[in-house]
Amino acid sequence: MPEPLPLGSTIGILGGGQLGRMLALAAARLGFKAHIYCPDKASAAFDVTPRKTVAAYDDLAALAAFAAVVDVITYEFENVPSGTAEFLAPLKPLRPGANALAIAQDRLAEKTFIGHLGIPVAPHRPVHALTDLAPALASLGTPAILKTTRLGYDGKGQRQIATLAEAEAAFAELQPHPLVLEAFIPFVREISVVLARGLDGATAAFDPAANTHEAGILVTSSVPAAISPETATAAQRFAADIASALDYVGVLGVEFFVLADGSLIVNEMAPRVHNTGHWTEAVCVADQFEQHIRAIAGWPLGDPTRLADAVMENLIGDEIGAIPARLGPGIRPHAYGKAESRPGRKMGHLTRISIKSSTK
């Protein structure tokens, strides 16, 4: 196993959004430097570290120069081009690896990979042509959800359908992207598990969070989730199995649907720190950002123990301006430093902290 990175080493981060910003802050807290690579010169992460590269993800000369001045490379979002990851991987350790990134970028590949592990996923059918829709609908039934296989996040790239006519209209709207049709899952709750896996294969899972969404965008994440201990254990086990199969290093987010009988279906995974894990920075011994830096640096993982109950609420668009008015006892704010607020844009979050329930 490679030696742990010494203090003062430089963590290279692909992506300069709020997750890159929070990773850079965690790196500094542990005694590392951070170097952000992002095409956007106004990236929020640039505010917290002087080391930055402003260049396109396909600029090979800039990527090579970036790799030359860092000791390990990670990424803050899963839509970094796979070619970028493949170019960098031979130059410096890339953690998580390029394989995890490639699988997570394709909904169909992701479901196939997870399904082969014996972990339940939604019934689905690939849709390559308009003529695939009728047999896919006949197989899966309605309602169903037609999704692009790539570049889908925060509810983007998907349409719920109830008839063949709606499916054909959605097909035309979502073209020219490859598509997958998924059966609608009658879930009673959405949860997620954020889990860290180290270079040595050790894992540390945070408590599952219960999540609410509006228009496909996360609104709240709450712990503890109102699920049975058996469901919580199963969710953590499935996340660990996925991480192990990927030989994963870093923090992984896995989202689940909970059915009425407590059983689980994986919705999707994200090979990065996760919005549904932001509550960990307020109430855990080691939060998800520290865990990710520890893991990719080859350090022992920290303690994921939750010390209090919490509800994390995203601040979307102009809601960021309400922070001063909403501060009070038990409220921890976090603004991301983005210059422009837009509808649907995540600008910050609040975490409401309460005493940990003795029975939870």
C-alpha cells in the first residue's frame, strides 16, 4: 500500500464549486494545501486557496502542469470528462479512480454494475430508438420515467410519463442523448448513505439521512431517518459493497428508495462528497469532507459518530439572503460564496441542530 501523504502535501481538486471549496477547507484543516482546477475563473473554491488553474478540462498541457504540482488528484463532481480522468491517472494518483467516474456518468452502466452485485435497482430498459418505447413500456408498465443516460443531476434530463404519446414527446425533447426507461418506484421515503473507504479497504459509514426533494433538487436531509435498524444496516452494507466492488478510495454517496416493507432499491450513486452529507460538518466527529481528504491521502479514516440530531436545509437562489434573519439557537449557516444567485442554484445551507434522541 502507498505511504500516507505527509503534512504539507498538495491535494489537486478537479472542479471549483461548493464541494471543491469545502474539500479545500478540510484539506487545510488537516495540514494540506489545495490546488483547484476549474474552467470558471469565478469559481467559489478559488476564495479559499491561492493555488488554482483556470483551464478547460480538455487542455492537456494545463492538465499536465497541474498534475506536476500536486501529490494526489480528486474531483468534486461526476461530470468531469472521463478523458480528463484517464489522462491524469498515469501522472498522479487519482482517487476515486477513473472507473468509478465512468460508471457513475452513465445511468445504464451504473444500474448494470450495481445490479450485477445482487443489489436491487429499478427495473429498466435501454431506449436507443423511438421504436424501443412501446415494448419498453409494455414490459415496465406506467407510470415510468424516461431519463438521459448521461449528464443528469438535480432532476435534469428526465421526464415522468404515463402514456405512449407522452413517452414519444419526451423522447423528442430529450434527444439526441441516449436514454433509459425506468419503472416508477412507489417508495415511501428517500434516504442516502454517505460512506468513506480508505486505501486499506476500511470503511466508515455515516448514519442514513432521510431526504426531501422539490423539482428534483434536494431540499432537506434529516438525521436520524425514520427507518428501522434493519433498513439502515442494509443501506450501509449495500453502499460498502458498491465501494468494495469499485476498489473505491474516498467518499461515496448512494441514494435509495425505501419501500413500504422496509426493503431498498438503489436510485443512484455519486463518486464524491454528497449534498445529503452536509449535515455531517455540524454534528459528526469527522465530517464527510475530512473523511474524503483522509481517505485519498492514505490516512486512517476518522470517527463518523453522530453527536446530535440534525436537519440540513439547502438555500436555493435568493434564499441565501435570508441567512441573517434565520440565525438562532441551534442553527449553523454555511454560505458558498457564489457571486450570482439564480433560480435552482445551490447558494448555501443551514443545519438545525438538536439534542440527540436517546432512542435513536
